[in-house]
Amino acid sequence: MTIQPPLADARCTYATDWVATKLRWQLAVDEREHAALAELAEGCGQERVDYEVAP
């Protein structure tokens, strides 16, 4: 079980921040993490993930 923010809006922000950090630093995502992120994002609708690749 993962610890998540209690409010739905905060969970969506948490998920987008998590994904943006992974993308920014070009970090790998394993199957378990991908599944957890997908489940977390299910209730978020069309969230936009903004990021810039780190130098």
C-alpha cells in the first residue's frame, strides 16, 4: 500500500508531479510503478504534465 494525499485533487497533482520528475530526469519506470501511476491517474481526467529535460 502506498501513502497518498487524502484529497482527490491533491492526488492528481501528486501524480503529475511524480511523472514530470521522472520525465525531467529521464528516470526509468518499472511495471509495478507504472501500474501504480496508472491507477492513481484513473480519476484525474485529462491532466497536463509539463516538464523540461534536465541539462
